[in-house]
Amino acid sequence: MPQFDDFEIKMLDLLQRDGRKPVSELAQEIGLSTTPCARRFESLQDAGIIKGFAAVISRRAVGLMVEVFIQVRLVSHSDGSPEKFIAAVQRMDEVSSCWTMTGDHDFLLHVMVPSVDELNAFVMHRLMRLDGVRDVHTQLVLQNIKGPGHVPLTHLRK
């Protein structure tokens, strides 16, 4: 694991809260001058620690009223099904995130659609019809309490 000093930890924490903060403000808040702060910022980007910046969009404000987690189990892992499933999921705009999992199911999908009817169409006519899909288990999100999440950094402070 890379080692981080207090300046870098503070910088990462501040950037997670406001990725649009100018380097001059960032430098002032972490206690560095602008040039060394900018160098550290670039170094964190070059190392792949800062992966990018994005706008956080309200799904409801853009008409995505239904949010679900879908667990997917495949029939087999030895016939190329996982690779085919992953390729198909990467082309599905409704799927915002996908993880491989341990346990009873192979994949966990985070899906957003405009309506329950569209969820039904997505599950029944697209997801369940993918080669190799054995079964799916859908869990409807009632309320998002916290998230999208930040990356915890307290373990870096020693």
C-alpha cells in the first residue's frame, strides 16, 4: 500500500467533498503553498489514486424513479458465461455499477430505471434472456440513506 503524508490525506479528503476546489484554496486549507500542492495533486493523479472528477446527478431529477440491486447467478463458470455476461452488462446503460461477488450469487448490479414497468422489461426481456443467466434476485431501494459513498481515509492516519 502506498504511504501518504498528512498533506496528501487532507487533500484527498477535501477533494472527495469538493472536487472542483481550486488548487490555491486546496493548498491554503491543507497548509502548503500552491506549487507543492499542485505537484502533489498531479502525483496523486499520475499514480491513479485520484481517478477523475464527475458531477453527482440526482437520479430522480432526471426521471429515474426506480433504483434496485439485482443479484445474478450464472449456470456455469466454465463455458465463457462470466465473460459474456460482463460484456453484456457493460453495454447496458441502466446498470450503473456491477460487482462480482462471493456467496450464493455471482454478480451484484446497481440498476436505475424510470418505472416499475421498465424494471420488469429490463429484468424479463433483457437480463433473464442473457446466455448463462440461471436466476436473478431483485431488491428495490426504498430510500438512499447515505451515498454515493466516499472512500474512507482514517486508516491512513497512523
